[in-house]
Amino acid sequence: MAPPPDLLTQLRDGARERRLSRPRGPEMAAVEDLTGPGGIPLRRYRPGGDGLPLLVFLHGGGFVFCDLDTHDRTCRRIAAACALDVLAVDYRLAPEHPHPAALDDAVAVLQWARPAAVAGDSAGGFLAAAACLALRDAGGPLPGLQALICPNTDLTLSRPSITEKGTGHGLDADILAFFVASYVPDPAARAAASPLHAPDLAGLPPALVVTAEHDALRDEGEDYAGRLAAAGVPVRRRREAGLPHGFIQGMDLTDPAAAAAHDRVFADLRDLVPRH
């Protein structure tokens, strides 16, 4: 299904406008735009300090919008609050580049950077989880942590929260269907592409999985956390009460509950990212 050009333009323009309306975020000792493997644009944030662990960050945006600039503030805040170097990835977007382009980019950067951790929000959480699966199947090496924030893990969109929370909470079921159709146009291929439907989750990195009460993707994130734990993967999981999808992106500026949730995510990353 080809996405309506006007909707795609609205999504991309809206993300840029939201970015311009927000403060930049903490100053860094250095911010450097880089070119990664295969020409992938990257941005590295260094808060200062020697030998800090590296976290690769994969942005959300339904596989079709957002970029290095839209998530610049989030990456700065993670770097500053968690004493981490952060490497943001400007992976290829659908529908111009459907699956597996974004996943291939994520895997290539992880193989190249060898980070201590990989993190992502929403579609970026999907890519972080799927990249860890791909690296495991290829024999590694693997990051020491996968941090999944409100992740999409099931492209079949079949979990109950899609219906329960799919209207009136900021991320509606119809827009999710549009994202999925843009990324994996063939419905028959969506289950095989989904981390939640992987037959075996053993041997994956320890995971942080944070979901939100009023998120249509809530159940698939929580079900993935449950399957990881059942497979013997160490998992720290939490549902943020009262919050919607996307709370990690700028909601701290207007909502004290979201700001507190940000602080909990930062504390988790400080605690869980390997520092050896």
C-alpha cells in the first residue's frame, strides 16, 4: 500500500516543527556528525569524560519519519544524565526504503561500533530488538543491553491494546496500520519480520523494556518482555502509569509525570549499561 503523500509530508513536517519548538537540551563537550558503514549518517554525543560506554540510539517515527535532528534533544539528555557517549543513527526510512533497509542499517552500525548498549523508542525499539536477534543469529558480537522504550515488536498489530488504546491516546490504530504497511507492504511477511514472533529468544542481551499505560503498543512490548524472561534473558520491565506512547519525546517539558518517567529511564540506563 503506497502511503498518501500528503500524510507523509504532514508527519515529516510536523516532526521538524516540534523539534524547533523545543529547547536544544544539555550542552555537550562535543557533538560530531559522522559517516558510518555504507554511508549511514550518524551523530555522536560526548558529554565529557574519558572512556564512557557507547550507546547506539535508534529513533522512533513509525519507520517513515524523524531523523537525527528530531531526536537531538533526547540523545543529549541521555548522554548528560547517564554519562554515556551516544551514537544516533539516521537509518533509511520507508516507504522509499522498505524493510529490511532500516534493520540492515541498524545491524551494520552495531557491527561497526560495537557499543555497550543499543536503545530505541517506538519503531527504534523495534529496530533495536530486531537487530539484536539478527546479530545473535549471525554469531555476534552483541551489545550488553537492549533498552526498548514503548517498542513496536509485532507488525501484525494483533495485541489487545491496539484496540483498547488505539483511539484517542495519540497513537491511533489506523496510523499504526499505515506505518506497518509502509515498512512491510506484504502482510504475509509481517509476522516473520516481528521480534515478538521469533521462534527463540534465548541468548539475547539483557533488556530494559518500558511501556506506557495508554499506548496502543503496550501489550506487544510487555509480551516481548515476558518472552525474553521466559527464554532466560535478564529483563527489567516497567509500565509507566497514566502516560501515552511517545512520552520520552519532549513530554517532560509539560508533564511532571513524564519528567519523572524520564528520570526513571535515565536511572535504569545508568544502572544497566555495562561499564567495563
